[in-house]
Amino acid sequence: MSTTATHPALSPVGHDLRFTGVVRAEWIKFRSIRSTWWAYAILVVLTVGFGAQMSASLSFQGVEVVPTQDAIQDMAVYAVMVSTDVSTLVVSVLGVLLIAGEYGTGMMRSTLTAVPKRLSALLAKALVFVVVTFVVSAVAFAITVPISVGLFAGNGFDVTLDDPHYWLALLGGAGYLVLVGLIAFGIGALLRNTAGGIAVAVGLVLAAPLALSLVLGFASSGWVENVATLLPSTAGSLLFSYPTEQSWVDLLPPVSEGWLTEPWQGGLVLVGWAVVLFTAAAVLLKRRDA
């Protein structure tokens, strides 16, 4: 008579199906994709490079009045944030690739087989993307700040680092990149197509403001100007703007005169875009096959 040792059968239940386990699995998948880290490396290089170049070249030359400290702080924020338009392109593409790429390769079927609660898988994937994007953006700005301050000092301008508005603007810039990436993520989850998702996301964030600016150039209309402020890029620009008059230099974009004038209003619009798209994606995920 022989005895056979028994071992508990492995099954995808218990700890692995808790939300923390799903997040851990998504983090492993996220960090194993080489293109993800290349995209974040590009974001950091662009932020530091553009910020350093702009900090070295900006000055008040040609401005007749003596610049106030607010004007210096405003210019310093602009120098650090000048790469934001290009960075939004990076996070938009990455947000679409993260979710639509799984549909393209068929990985989503395996994901939903392992995690029957589909919403948990979607939430975990989005959470990992949001956290990593925020951390990388914050690190990029943190690297840029001392370089920018040093270059401004070399031009004879002292940037005050105990100014809470300065740091709130930088925090708003990181939040803007996160929310734009989440909007792109929602678009990718809705379309389930990488090329189409990237086209729509980039069009919404970058092309739509340009198209509306052409419309305004030919025929200025109050309602068109107000609608333009609801676009993600226009509303988001309020998040990383220093709260002072920007008319001291023509290089900076004009202050919004539409429905949105405060940073919190721009933030709410971006959150609204992200929530609507993510909710629609979640509903369709539960109704459609992978």
C-alpha cells in the first residue's frame, strides 16, 4: 500500500482575484513592455531638454517696464511647462496602446479569462497607468526645476521657490498629463483599435484646438470661443498656468476669456472628459465580447 502526497490544486481564486492581486498582475504586465519605458524616457528627456533650452533663452529684453516677481515666476513656470504639448502626445499614444494593444494581440481574452470581473481588470490597468504617469511626470519636472532656476539666475532673474503658486502650477502640469493619458485610455478602450484610438486621441487633444483656432480666425464667435475652452488642451492649460496677468510678453498664450477662468474649473472639465469616456468603456466592456 502506497501513500500519495496531496497538494492543493492551483486555481485563480482567493488572493489573486482580489483587486490588489489584479493591480499587481497589471503592474507586472506594464513594466514588462519595453515600449512603455521608452515612452516615459522620451517624456523625461523632452521635459528636461525643452525646459533647459527655454530657461536659457527667455528674458525680458524689449520689455519697457521693470518685471515684477510675479512676472518672473510666470515666466519660470512657462519654461518648465513648455514641453507639455509634446508630452501630451506621448501620454496619449501610450494610453491608447496600453488598452487597445491588448485587443490587437488577443491578450485581453487571457486577461478577462483570469479576471472574470471585467471592471476590476479595467480599473487596475488604468490605476497602474495613472500612478506611473504621475510619478514619471513629477520626476521630470523635479529634474527640470533646478536646471531652470540656475539658468534664470545666470540671466539675472531670481525664481522664488517658496512660492506655493509655482509648485501648484507644476503639480497641475503633472495632473494634466495624467488626465490626458486617462482620456486617451478611455478612447482606446472604446475603439479597441490602436491606429484609430491614437488618431482620435491626438485629434481631440492637439488637432481640435488648431481647427477651432482657424474657425475663430475667419469668423470670431462667442459660442465658438466658449466651446473651445471645453477642449482638454484648453481647459488643461489652466491647471499649469501661474495665476497672474500674462500680457507682459507676446510669447505666452492669452489668458482664457471663455467659460473657464480658474484652474479648478479646467481640472473639472478634464475629469469630466475622463469619467465619461471611462464609464462608456466600462459599460461596453461588460456588454461586448473581448
